[in-house]
Amino acid sequence: MKKKLIILVLFILGCSTDPEDCAGVFGGTAIKDCNGVCDGEAVYDECKETWELIQNDIFTPQCVSCHKSGTYFAQLSGLVLTADSAYLQLIDVPNTNIYANNEGYVRVSSSGGIFGLNSSFLWEKINALNEDHFHSDHPYYGEIMPLGAYYLTNGQLAIIEKWIKEGAPEHSVVANPNLLSDTTIYSSPEFVVLEPPESGYQYHLGPFNILPQREREILYYVLPQSTEDIFIERVQISMRPGSHHFIIYTFTDEISIYLPEPEIIRDLHDGFGNYKMNNLLPMLFHKFITGTQWPALDYHFPEGIALRVPPNFGFDLNAHYINYTDEPIIGEVFMNIHTTQESNLDHVAEILFLNNVTFSLPPGEVTTVEQTYLFDEIIEYSNLSTNAEKLHIFQLFSHSHKHLIQFDIVLFDNSDNNELIYTARDWEHPPILEINPPLTLLPNQGLKMVVTYDNWTDDSLKFGLLSEDEMMIIFGYVYTE
Ligand code: HEC
């Protein structure tokens, strides 16, 4: 019924595609758009309302997998973007993110113009071109959307921008649908040399060479620069292109005699797949601090929270580069550790680390492996304070290798309504899930990994450090109470 009405209205407005109508104004190719306005540059190929186009061509395929009712992602963000409710959930509605509300944003403002655009949190959340400003000026705005996937194309962004500037109407054509044909995607700035932090430490790895058609994975140990606990509130990483990952580790107490020499580049293999056992061994005692599979990272811990790192060991820096070209490339990484004082903090964060090493994947089969960690096991395996009564988890992500099909994490409480809280389908860029307010785990609860792999090889696969092996790991940050 509604649909018929819209068509009728458009008809009355004169949805003409006759070039003659506007030829006198703009010349031969110009036509009237769906509002009956002559447009010299744009040739609107159909009278599709802009909001309908945004919903059907952008939100439904790229956002709804998470933003639909019933998912944990929808619960966290408080935002459902399915066609039945998206418009009502967006226009002039306050955000779930309180920091954005405090700074005057609504989800999508209907005020129009630049003011409307600059008051729309949705625009901040998707505008990848603004990535740098987003992360450095708004530490608590979460991630750029869509989470854990490629940014929207410049064409999709242009349509949404125009729509918001036109007051975000539900029923009119306010943007040229042909904008969608620009399918280029913003990519992060190639490589920036970071300014050292005001309070904290800077480390610089490289430059080092990666030969043509080779991989290079190196480790580099730096000594602690403090004799006391440090409290990390922000980490910035910037890498030259070609990196597969960069991870900052420290060590567990068991490392003893295997502690590597500081400030020497240790290659994990010789470039032909022959591993150097001496350099592999210390990895068994690694304790993950932070890392990224993107060329740049700027992570702030939530307000009032910082990660405690004791002075027992320094950092073992791990860079992995892959050179698919026929020329040598150069690897280089800058990393800033910003620290704060414990007296500034409401909570001290610790690392959640659950590593299932006991699975086996038969050859030529798709296999789903489940592994449950009860409250006490999470405390034990992650080395958290043993008298904790509550675990507040505020960041979660998975790690696996290339045979992954899907990595789910389920909140487990011995009842039947276990809740799915995390899904990753891209092993290279698993979504880093910020959970705000944190997910609180009680002693009768736990986390269950449900992980599906496709072992297309002729050999069975097991846990291992090499890229041909598999992994099944949950990383996260937690504070206890
Ligand atoms: C992989 C899951 C996932 C996908 C895909 C995804 N989102 Fe989100 N979205 C989240 C999560 C989780 C949050 C809350 C954390 C945050 O803000 O970073 C969120 C928050 C948001 C918010 C802030 C809501 C508020 O009121 O604070 C907006 C706006 C948003 N998403 C828009 C989008 C749009 C538009 C797309 C598609 C282009 C998209 N998201 C795709 C998971 C996802």
C-alpha cells in the first residue's frame, strides 16, 4: 500500500527520463531527476529513493549480519539495521555510545547541511577517510564500521554523505545512484613515522629487507625500561606495507635460560621454510600484549583502565612480512607505548589468553572443534588474580590460521540458552570486539569456542606455530573484581 503511494507521488512530481526536457538548460545529455529537477552532470538511471538504496544496497548486505535483532553485536551497539526498523533507529535518535552523545551527536541528524553531517555519529563511524582523526581524537568511539571488514567504498560513502546533508529523508531521491559506481576503497596512509609519546616509550624495528617472493618473520627483544610495573593506556603501531602481522609479547616466568639476547634480529626461518629451533623455542613462553594484522593500530584502553605490565621482562617484538613481488621490499615498524600512573586508574587490566592446543583436524574434512573454559580455568590459564569473583571482559578477538571457516565464542552457563558473543570468518582480519559496558562473567559461567576448519590438505592438522599448522586462540583484556 505504502509502496503504491510513493510511486504515485513520484509520478505526479514527474519522474521523467526524457533528455529533451532539460536539454535547453544543460545541453543534450541532461535529464530531469526524480524530483523533476534538471541535473546537468548526473544521469539518474532510475527513480530509486536514496534511503531505499542505502538500505538495500549498503546496510542489508554489509551491516545486517551483525546489526539484526537477536545478535550479541546488536545488543552491544543497541542498533538494528534491518529494513523494518533501520530508519526509525537512526533519525535523531541518541547513540548507545555515551561519549558520542556527550559530544552532541545523534545517530543521524535530520538537520541537513554540514551541521547535520557533523552531528551524525553514523557518519563518524563509517567515514574511513577520517580514520586518523577518528582514532586519535575520539579514543572511545569504538571501531570504524563495518567492523572487521573492508571499509565502505568511496561511492557508498558519497551517497550516505549527500543523503545526510539533504536532511536524511525517507522518501525522495537526493543523491545520484551512479555515485555507487565509484568502488574505490580508502586505504590507510602507507607508512608514518610516529612521534614519540609524551609519557611512555617508543620502539623502532628495522628497516630490514625481505627478498623477492619470500616471507620473513623476525623477533626482536627489548629490555624493560622501568624497574616498576608500567600501566599502558594506549598503543600505536605503524608498519611499512607488506606486513602480515606485528605482535608485542612479553614472557612468562618459565622462560629462564631461553630468554633471548636483547636487540638482535632473530629470524624464525631461513626463508625457505627451514625453522631455526633456537629462535622458535622462546615463543613457547610468549605472553601476548597487543598486536595487529592491519598496517596501523591506535588502540586506547577504555577511560580509567590501563594494562599492567610487570618489569620482570621487556618486550619481544614480532614482525611477519610477506613479499609477493619480484623486487626486495623493506620492512619497518614504529611502536609507541603510552603509559599512565596507577593512581589515575579505576581498574587495572590483565590479559585474557585461552589457547586450545589439543585439537586435531582429519585430512580432507570440515571439522568443528568445541572447547569450553569454565570461570576457574579462565583464571588459571590466563594467570589472573585467583581471588576474583567477577571477570569483566572488555575486548575479545580470535586467532587462527588459513583453514578457518568460522570462529564463534559462546557465553556458557550450563543452561540451554548459551549466547553467541563473537563471530569471525576472516582469519586474517578477525574483528577486534570492544565490549562496552564490559561482559561480566560470574563463577558459574564460562566461554566456549566453537571453531570450524576446512582441512583441504592430505595430512591431519594440529596446533603449531607455523603458518601451515592451525591455531585456536582467544585473546582479550579483562579486569577482575
Ligand atoms: C562484525 C559485526 C559488525 C558489522 C558487520 C557492522 N557493525 Fe556496526 N557495530 C558493531 C559493534 C560490535 C558495535 C559496538 C562497538 C563499536 O561501536 O565499535 C557497532 C556499533 C555501530 C554504531 C554505533 C551505534 C551507537 O549507537 O553507538 C553504528 C552507527 C554502526 N555500528 C553502524 C554500522 C554500519 C553502518 C555497518 C555497515 C556498513 C556496520 N555497523 C557493520 C558490529 C558490527
